[in-house]
Amino acid sequence: MRSIPRDIEIARNTKTLSITAVAERLGIPPASLHPYGHTKAKVAFDFIDTLAARPDGKLILVTAISPTAAGEGKTTLSVGLTDGLNAIGKNAMVCLREPSLGPCFGMKGGAAGGGFAQVVPMEDINLHFTGDFHAIGAANNLLAALIDNHVHWGNALNLDLRRVTWRRAVDMNDRSLRSIVTGLGGTGDGTPRETGFNITVASEVMAIFCLAENHADLHRRLGNILIGYTFDKKPIFARDLAAPGAMSVLLKDALMPNLVQTLEGNPAFVHGGPFANIAHGCNSVVATKTALKLADYVVTEAGFGADLGAEKFYDIKCRKAGLRPDAVVLLATVRALKAHGGADVKALETPDLETLQRGAANLQRHLRNLQQFGVPAVVAINRFDSDTPEEIALVQAVAAAMGAPAYLCTHWSDGGKGAAELAQAVAALADGGTAHYAPLYGDDLPLLAKVEAIATRLYGASEVTADKKIRDQLAGYEAQGYGHFPVCIAKTPYSFSTDAALKGAPSGHSLPIREVRLAAGAEFIVVICGEVMTMPGLPRVPAANSIHINAQGLVEGLF
């Protein structure tokens, strides 16, 4: 086995193009770039607006089996496939989400791909980047401040402080901020009330940011944010506080997509980053639609496994933005499938066909689910050195039996050429015109029935349980005119059920609805199931403990 340097070492030792050279390849003039140094820039709307008449390229989704501690590598595959498409002579670019600081300093570390399939500058992307998340947090917290200020100066809207639904946000894992009391100290320090923080990526402002088509749409959606209710239970919106104008100003520059590059010099948009198990988990509509005008093939990823990420990509992002994907790539690894089959995490490198066969049920379930959206699929197998030929052959046979050929990929160690065979297959699939995308359910279906459709048809659940309060809330949303919204289910990403320990492809379980929330600006209903939190905590030994600046002034420990 040849020795491969760390991700950060590979990134630092790769000669990158200037961002103006990357933009030139896409036909973006220097005057339409807002550079942030030499390796990243925002693309101005005055250029984006000129692209409307151009035909769209092919849209390719990368999704995955249910994630495990064994690791899958979805972002790495997205980058590797893009490099692979360019390596075989195609004009391709990738659209990714921006990483959140919370997970970077918590359990996960960086999130910009890995090995020889990365987007750069990876340190910048994983840290403050172009300041988008700070702008989103500021807009979120401006609205919170306006709410408390309105109450302080007389509460003309008759807002019931017990029914304020808007929370503050910070892009950091901090469990101590989940439930707090504000306004303590005296009459000049506000009115005491119970509230809390979400992590910025779980803020509705983030979801709106990633679904907005332009500045006007952004302003409209921000105005529709529900902030709470009056004493007689009438809804109050951000527009009632004259908030969306100032919020839009804070987000004006952030809404321009961020242009960077892969290690092989291919263009990439990294823009927006809503939580994948709370919001829709996809990069911005602005970035995706712009990329489709600039490239013949656009690779994008959805969050977590296909039951969460791909479902929300199809049922929320594509439905709302009018996107029509042409192909989907489902990522699996032998190691992860063995974990789904019950293998101990310490035994994943031990050949075990029986356990792998059991775990392959997870792959089969995801493929069966993807077929329901009408978009043709292939399987990508990220290869590890411990994978045996027999194990690889088994996964390929399982996929083939489901009508989806599986391709072995080595882009982590070999860059784009390690995904060239997959790229050929994906390009042919996208060009074949066999996609007939349709969402899982119609707009007119009742909200609870939408949840049931996802739970029974995708999760393998036998029922959805909800108490009278939840059912009354859903009926109330329908009465208020929100029944046509899609539902955004928040649950553990590690299982089809709400039990993270239940691996494989469980069936016959219940999906309990714990809470529902109206995201009127984002235009979906959040349905929280099981133990899911909108403000994560740090682990016992957070990644932050190992992050520092070395003697050469370089960041260490992030990757």
C-alpha cells in the first residue's frame, strides 16, 4: 500500500489556479467577480442575470446509503466524479454546501472532500470562508433583537411572549444555549422570557437563503417568517416588524455564489449549508441554477443518506426551484454495508461475506426508494484497501439485481482518473433522457398524509404516530393556507427508523412525531421525529482540542 499524505498536506502541495483563471474558463469576466484573495470569489448577479437564455446542463445528484462510523465519503465522491467527468473531456462543475463551524470543531473535522478529491482552499472553506454564515447568523439575530425591542417599546402587535417561536442562532455547537432566559437585569434590559439558540445551519434564514431565487425572492421569504402569535393566537410575521429590508441588506453579498476549484483546477460552487436532518440539506438554488447555465454537467450532493438527503432534494428543492435532475449516484462502501449487517466497528477490515450480504439490504432499500422518483441511478463503491474482490463482486451483484450497475472508484487516491469509469457511465445515463422526475407526493395531499407517504414508502414504517396536539397543529396549518407545503422530516440520519442503533433496512416500525413547526418563509413544514436537536453539543473530546496554529503559521488539526 502506497503512503498517502494527509488531506491538508495534499492541498498545500497542489498548485492551484488563480480564481480569475477558473472564472475565465466559465466565461465569467473579471468585472463580475468579487474576489476574496486569489483563490475564491463571489459571482455577481449582473453576470448571473445575463445567463437566463442559455440552455441548462445535466443535473446529477450524489447521495449515499445510511451513514455509519465506517465512513462513506459523499463529498469526496462528488468532487472525484466532477474531476472524472472533466478527465474524460466533459465540461463539468460541482455544487456543494459550505461546512458549519460547529461540526468542524465538534466531532467531524473539515468537510471539503479528501485525499486527491478536494475543493480548495480547504482551510478557508472550513473556517470563515466568505462570511456567508456570519451574515446569516446576523440576519437571524437582527430579527430576534427587533422582536424583543418591539415588546420593550410597548408591544403594539400584542405579541404573547409565551408564544414567540423565533430563536437566536450561532454557528457553534453549544448545548448550554438550547434553553435560556433573556431580559434579566431590570426594566431597561428587556422583558424576561424563555427562549434559546439554534445552530446557524438550522436557522430558517439559512433554509430561505438556500431556496431563494434572487434578492426579491429573498426579501419576500424573509417577510413571511412566522415569529410568534398574539394573545388571541393570531400569527405575527417578520414583515409586521418591518424586518425583511434590513435582513436582506445583511444578506445582499452573501447571496452571490462562491466560486472555488477542485485540486485538478475544475470549477466549484460552495454556497449555503442548511442542516441535512433539520432543513433540506442542499446547497443554494442560486448556485445550482447558475452552474447549470455554465457547465454541461453539474454534480451536486444532498445531505446524509438518500432517505433524508435525496428525498428532501427531490421533494423540496427540485419541487420548489423547478429543477429536473437527470441521474443519481448512490454511494456505498463495503465497510459501511458490513456495519449495517451488524459487524463490529473494529472488525470492518475482516472479510465477511455473510455480514456484508445482510448489510446490503440497506443498499437495496435506498435503490428501491430512489426508483420512486423516476431518476435513473448507478452505484459508486468507494474502495478501501481492505476490500476483497469477493466482497466487491457481491455489492456489484446486489446493485445489478436492482437495475443499477456499480462502479469501483479510487478518486481518493487517484483523483479524477480514479472515477473515470463512473464518469463515463453517469454521462451516458444523464444524456440518455430516461429521467422522468416526479416528487413522491402531490402538493394537495394533506400534511399528515405526506409524512405517512415518506414513512411508509421510504422508511419502511408501518405507521406514523402523533398526539392530538400535533394533529391539531397540522390541521391548523392547512386552515391557514399552508397545506400545499412539502414536509421536511427531521430524524436521525443513521437509520431508516428513529432509533440510530437500528441498522440495515428495518421495517414495521413506528414513526413518532414529536413536534411540528411552520417554516413559512422557507415554505415547508418541519416535522421533528425522535431525539433530534436543533443545537448540537460538543463530544467529550471535541475536535477543537487538536486544532492550533503551528510554528509556520499554518492551521493544524482541522483535517
